[in-house]
Amino acid sequence: MKLKTLKDLYRDELRDVYDAENQIVKALPKMIKAVSSPELEKALQEHLDKTKGHRKRLDHVFKSMGETPKRKTCEGLKGLLEEGKELK
């Protein structure tokens, strides 16, 4: 998609961040199950709760713009999560 205006850029970046938050929401429960430290489990659960809040706020931002929330793959986070799978 060619970005012609600042609004296009803003929307594009929001979609990237929205995807990142969704990737995190999907990945954290798996991480929580895999840890053996109660402290780390608690920290990851808190992070999951905050991330769900971030995603909800992004839903509101999209709606305030008259947009439907859409995702654009966040390649950076996708790569980090793929690397994390190698640690199993």
C-alpha cells in the first residue's frame, strides 16, 4: 500500500502495533505455561493483562477514526517470537 498522507502513515503504523499486541496476546499464555518460576509466571500474567488493555485502547483509536481494526503483520515481533521457539 502506498502511503500518500500522514493519516495513511498513522493508520499503517496502528495496524502494525495492533498486530504486535495480538501476537503477544497469543504468545504469552504459552510462555506462562512453560515457566517454572512463580515470579516469572506472575510477571508474564501481568504483562498479558496490560497487553489486552493496550489492544482494547487500539480498538477505540480505530473506532474514533471511523476505521475497523485491521492488522498488518509486525515482522519484527514475529521474528522475535520465532527465535523464542528455538529455546524450547
